[in-house]
Amino acid sequence: MRSIGFVVGRTSTKWITVRLEDEALIDDLVMVGDRLLGVIRGVSYANPTMSPYSPFTPANVEAVRAYEYQNASVELYGSVDQGKFDPRILSAIPTGTSVYKVERGDLEKLAFIDNPIFLGEHPSSKWPLPLNPEAIDYHVAVVGSTGSGKSHLVRLLVKELIRMGKRVVVFDHTGVDYSPYFKDYVIADSEVFPDILSLAEVMANKVLGKDYLDDVEVSLYAYLYSGGDLGKVRHFMESLGFGNGEFDMRAILKLREVSPMDVSWDNEPFIATLRIVMGYLKRKEHTIAKSLFRLAKSGISLGSFNGRKYDVDGLINHILDDNLTVLDISSETLPIRYGIMRGVVSGIMDRAERSEDKLNIAIVVDEAQVYAKGQPPTVALSDVARRGRKWGIGLILVSQRWVSDLDTNIRANINSVVFSSLQSSSDLEDIGKIVNLGNIDTGILGTGDFYVTGLLSPFRRPILMHTFE
Ligand SMILES: Nc1ncnc2c1ncn2[C@@H]1O[C@H](COP(=O)(O)OP(=O)(O)OP(=O)(O)O)[C@@H](O)[C@H]1O
Ligand SMILES: [Mg+2]
């Protein structure tokens, strides 16, 4: 440690002013006396002979330089007692106390958190920041403008969480941010049979229009029940009480047991199924005709859903059996991706509710603006944000902006925000509503520079980190 000055002015348990006798920069860590640890949040020059209110202008600027001094304002993080860090400071420190800049190797011997994880180091002291892995269960957001190094940071985080024995599932929106780095753990969306509702949404959106979502969904159930056998389609509809049929619970019960992967999917029998179902639903003749033509012309190939390896349930089994699963959701259409995410996230919550043990799993959603702001998976993600902690289910959401990319209910339940330079100045203000920001000066941060705030920070207060290469 190197002495850089001494405490002046009024001191408190949170902030002190330091008269600098040596160079110190914003974000440098300092020891105050032999037991307080803090960080420089601002540096300023002053000179009593150069007061903006003084009527006397010095004739020779050089001559009054001697009166010039530099102050640093230091936010105190906490105290160090017998090698252990404690965020509480119970009394103020006297003026005149010496202040030292923390240098490489100074903090390594201090104990902060049991079993920490490491993603980077504090830039000027090169101190590898010990981060609290328990903060993951309280949900983390990683926010910063494009190219700031968010996905890189989250890849480091994924590795560290696995090292700590946590399960991780990553939704790789682009297919290039995670899948190539964790090759042995990738499942592509084209290997997953989506849930029926999502499939219905795709078909309805693409061809028939939202008004016919119900017809398509019921036809898919009828197809599932019948395997495309038209006699069985009629039987299914009759047992639901349509036509001349009488309601019979058995058809619905049977449906619960059929996996979409047990059925052979094909356009022609499906179109015929839709025809029959729309008839039972008493759709107008011209509507039925139009729907059939559009579907036949649509280019949708149900056959492409044959031979898939997992349905959503099977996928969840796989996720819970393995320590890491990277879902490459870059090739299917958005409604199918939504369906996979919604199915997996809400399925994990269902399993948790039925399970005796904590699931101990982190759910990573990169490019969260596509999924966590009003789109179909938002409700499932909000539910994890609200209740997941109880079962050890943590969210890690990654996006460029805070307010406009993440749903209010999700933001309100996030307890750590790791952020780089932000595109929107109001974001910083809003992040300050859920984590303590003090008055950090984010200035211009380079690639890989992030402020770690909230529970994840060893100080519960913002600290600058540069991620490992
Ligand atoms: N600490 C680091 N050291 C060296 N290179 C880094 C570091 N952090 C990130 N990079 C590099 O910077 C580039 C951008 O990083 P990354 O893709 O993680 O940004 P991003 O914030 O996820 O951007 P986007 O919002 O566009 O997804 C990548 O090439 C990455 O390898
Ligand atoms: Mg990225």
C-alpha cells in the first residue's frame, strides 16, 4: 500500500474527504487508517486564491499555484477486523488519518465471502473480486450497450456457477454467443418438439390469422388423439360433446398420456383434421374453405416436426439431469422459441413445487429484450423472479437496456445489477431504485468494464470490475 494523503474536513461513517498528496484516480480502492476500506468516487482541485467569487485576479497564475490542493471524495465500504471484512462502520474516523492506495496483492489475504466466484479484477489494484454466488438465487441483470462484453461476462459466470455445483440452462438467442463455447452441452431448438399452443400460434399467425388460433389448437389436439385417422378425429370431437356426441371424459384423459413425438406428423391428414374440426365448431363454409387453401399453400411442413429428440417435458428432464444445457434457439421461428422458453421455465417451476429439494439452477436469458418485456415467456420469467429463490432457481438476464428491455415485475425482483456504459441515462437512475448506487460516476467504460452492484458485490455497494480475458 502507498500513502496518498490524509483525511480532512467533516468525516462520517459513509463518506470522507481526503487531501491528496500523491496521484489517485476515480475507482481506486483505499485504506483509511488501518481498518476502513473505501473507494474514490470523485477528485477535485481547489485554490483559495482562485475563488470564482474573489474580486482579486492573481497577476501571476504560476505564483499562486502553491496554494492549490487536490481533494478526493471517498465512499467507505466497511471495516476490516482481524482479516475479515465487515460492511458496518459504527463510528467516524478522525481528521488527519492517513489514507493509502490499495495495490496489487494487498487484499488477497482478506476474507470477504465463503466460496466466492470470480469473473474479473478490480482494475487499478488487480484484485480478483470475490463475488457472492448466493446472489444468483436473488436474480442478476447484466446490462450494457452493444459490444460492452456482456455475453463474455456471462460465459465466465456460467463456468463459475458450474464449478460451484449449480445447474445452469442457457437460452442462446443468437446461437453464436454460447453454443460454440460449450459444444458438448448444446441442444438445438430443431431437436425439440414445441408445446401444442406454440405450434398452434405459429400456424395461426402465419396462415389463418389470430381469430383461428382456437380452431388450429383444437385440431392439433384432435390430431394428437387420432394420429391423423379421420374416424378417430370424429370420435374425439363427439366425445367432447360436439355434433350428436355425448361428453366423455376418457378422450381428454387419453390425450394427457400422448406425447407429440408418438404421432407421425403430416400435412395432408392434418388439413383433413382441420376440416372436420372446423365443421364441428360450426365455422362458416367459406371460412373453412379459405383456411384449408391457406394452410395447404402455406409452406408449413408438419413433417419437419417428426423425429425430434425431446418434447418440453423430456427437455426439462435433461436439463435437471445435466449440470449445463445450452439451448440454441436461433433457428426456429419466434413463436416456437417463445414456446420452448415458456415451457421450460414454467416446467422448471412446476417441478420445483413438486420437489422436496432445492433445484439449485440458474436460468440464463441473453438478449432478454426479445423474451422478458411482454412477450409470451415474460409471465413465466416474472414468476421465477418472484418465487424462484425459495427453490434455488435464479435468473440471469442479459440485455442492452434496463427499463425498456425488462418487465417491471422482473426488475422489481432483481437484487444485483452488473452494468457497463448505458445507452439511456434514465436507466442508471432506475437501477438506483433497486440497488445502492451511491454517486458513482460511470463516465466512459471500456469493453469488459462493469460496475458490480447489489448482493453480488462483496461490499453490497458498486465496485468497478474488468472481466478476465
Ligand atoms: N474482458 C475482455 N477481454 C477481452 N475481450 C473481451 C472482454 N470482454 C469482451 N471482450 C470481447 O469484446 C467483444 C464483445 O463482447 P460481447 O459479445 O460479450 O459483447 P455484448 O455486450 O454481449 O454485445 P451485444 O450486446 O452486441 O450482444 C467480443 O469479441 C469479446 O470477446
Ligand atoms: Mg451479447
